[in-house]
Amino acid sequence: MNAPANASKLIKGATGDWEIVVGMEIHAQVSSHSKLFSGASTEFGGDPNSHVSLVDAAMPGMLPVINEECVKQAVRTGIGLKAQINHRSTFDRKNYFYPDLPQGYQISQYKSPIVGEGEVIVDVTASEQIVVGIERLHLEQDAGKSLHDQSPTDSFVDLNRSGVALMEIVSKPDIRSAEEARAYVTKLRTILRYLGTCDGNMEQGSLRADVNVSVRRPGEGLGTRCEIKNVNSIRFIGQAVDVEARRQIGILEDGGKIDQETRLFDPARGETRSMRSKEEAHDYRYFPDPDLLPLEFDQAFVDELARGLPELPDDKKARFMRDYGIASYDAGVLVMERASADFYEAVAKGRDAKAAANWVINELFGRLNKEGLDITSSPVSAAQLGAIVDLISEGVISGKIAKDLFEIVWTEGGDPRALVEARGMKQVTDTGAIEAAVDAIIAANPDKVAQAQAKPTMLGWFVGQVMKETGGKANPQSVNELLKRKLGI
């Protein structure tokens, strides 16, 4: 039975509403020093064919040997996805010819994968959460890379990636919009990076998505899907879903039918185009790999790996909300990267945790995004930001002065306390000095006084003038109290 469609996610066509249905196959490169079945290096960026063993090049008589660390990484990932870990799995040969696949087949897992069903909890917006089911996770080897731009007459093959371990993580068709698709990949990438099982660097090809898109009338069964291959950025994933859904809706509304096929997304043109008709499993002639025994391990192996896992994003988010009293959305932003969460905890420890969250998210993350930096490259340390939060809570500086101080620390560095002393940045809390400024402004603006008494929202104008008069150093609370008393508001 189909779940009722979410009206806000429907696309309006010429003949009525349509629902997008998306499932994804994420290919995540396993973080390991050597390949799945050989000892060759997995390091990115080597000279062409410099990280290739005889096994990777499919030399006659070479036999694959399973890399235990890759198995452990797959199990760790399965635990992180709250998934069934299969104690027995098998490797199969997936047969197809391509120049960068030296063996003429890919070693993969077909009927018996290492990891079964799981789930990912995804925050789509501040107020919307969905659960995306995981169908399976299996291990397989990557192919090499064909290079067509090195010569006007010849194509070359780089086998550095050949045999690199991949985890193919297959979702259920639970995604209903481009926004949900982007949020799902973002969350999955976060989980993998926390676990240390994949670095998630999409620009280096460590994480690639095959996006299956179909459309249907609300309440109907699943439509014919098209697979968009090798989408390598989260932004492009969202664009590809939208573009392909609208293409399919146009065909169906014109009375046509969707052919099941593999397509490529062209971001420059904002379109998908046909690559080949979609293969079925029988086209690959899967059969068990005779060179590899079934992969078997016991529950003690799984339990030992589980004990070594870090606190995962969902658990960390729940703890931040419970222990620090911050909102769900803020906690979600803070735990997006493990380094960001650690930075926040260093700032929040022993301080006003909500104020710390505001400063980390709004000021620090905002500035980092603007400068194109990540948290590990922040010019402002957790200790420096913590000192700024302390100075505000102690009443030494105001929020406005704090922003000026943050700017100085960002550009010049230094100890915030010492900077406040050296540059005379302390806020004025002496009510006598503030009162003199208030009296002078009231005396100079009798017309504004009358307006403020008739319309109390005018008080903000007086506050602004007093702050200007005192160089932004007057304590805002004292200014407000004095003005209300003297204006009789």
C-alpha cells in the first residue's frame, strides 16, 4: 500500500499533480591504505598507472585476496546505518566489457551482501525529518579510468583506481523531492566521515551517486525509473532530480511512455541525456567468483568493531539538545562535521551553551562560509571564541563590541581580554556617564521626546543616538532603563 503523498512535495504539471520518487545507489570509496583484493596503494593523485599491482591489471594466474580492513570498514558502516550485518556473504563476478576493466568482469556482491536493511534519519528542514530506508550495502571493486583528452587519435587507460574498494549503499525509493535527495546524501556523507570509513571527497570521486528517478500520480504504483549515473556533487544531485522529473512528466503528459534507461546529467546545459538502455541483472551474467571463498565472521567480530566506533551524529545531536539545551536545528548544524561538533563543545564547556551555539553558528560558520574555509582552517580558535563569550556574559563588552572584537581576532589574532584592555573596548557601565549622554540627547531633541511619549516604539531611535554618542560602549540595558524612566514610557 502506498503512503499518502505529501502535497507540498508534488510538482504541478499541465494535467495535474505528480509525485517524484527517488532511490539512490551511493558508491563510497572505502578508507583503506590498500585495495580490496591487492596490496596496491589507494592514494589519490599518483601518476597514471603508478598504483597498480599484477592483480589490478588482471595478469594471468593472479588471484584476489580479501583485504580485512575493507571488510571491517563495511561492517562499521553497517552498524552506523543501524543495519543488519550478515555474518556470511559471497562475492560474484559481474560480467561486462569496458577498456578500463582489465578482467572483463567486476568482483561485487549480488545475492548475499555483507550488510542488509538499515535506515538513515534525515533532517530536511528545521521542522521536517524523514527516514530513508537502506536496502543493502555491498563491497565491490572500482574500475580504472579511460582518458580521451591526452591524444587526438588514441585513448589511454589509468588503472590507479582499478580494484579500489567501494561500498555501494542502496537506498529504498523513500525520497520525494530534490531537497530530500540533497539532505539524504549530506547526512549519509556525515555518517561516513564520522565513522572514518569514507572521506566523502566528491571532487576526488570518493563519493558518487547513481540517482534513480521516476514520477507517478499521487497514490499510484511506482513508475518506470531512469538511472542518472555518477553524479558527483550534492548540488548537482538536486538539479538532476528536478530536471529528470520534469522531463518524464513532459513525456507522460504528451501521451508518451518512459523507457527504462541509464542517463547522464549535464550541469552546463541543465539536462539529462540518454547513455544506454538500462541493463537488468541477467545482462551481467552474475555467478559466484570461484577464486573467493564465502566471507564469514561471528558476532564477536561485529561487537568488537561496534565498541570502537565514535559517538555518531544522531547520538551527538540528541546529547547536545539534552545537555546544552539547544534547538534541534542548531544541534543538527553543529554536528554536521565531527570537527565542528568538537569545536563547539570546546567553546560551550562551562559557559552559556546557547550563546556559544549562536556565536559558533552565526558569526564563525558564517564567516568561514564567506571566506571558503572549513573549521580546521579557522583563524579564530575555540579558546579565543570562548573568551569573547565570557567577556559578554561578564558584562565587560556588549554584543556590538563583541562583533568588532571578533573581527580583530579574525584578522590579527591575539588574546581577546588583552585586546579589550589595550584598545579601550570595555563597555561603559557607569550610569553617571550614560545618564549624561541620555540627558544631552533628550535636551537636544524635544520634538522626538513628544513623539516617543506618544509612540513608545520611537525609543529605539534614542537608544541608537546614545550608543552613537558613547562610541557603542554604553551598556544597552542601562541605556534602555534610563531612557524609559526619563521619557516616562
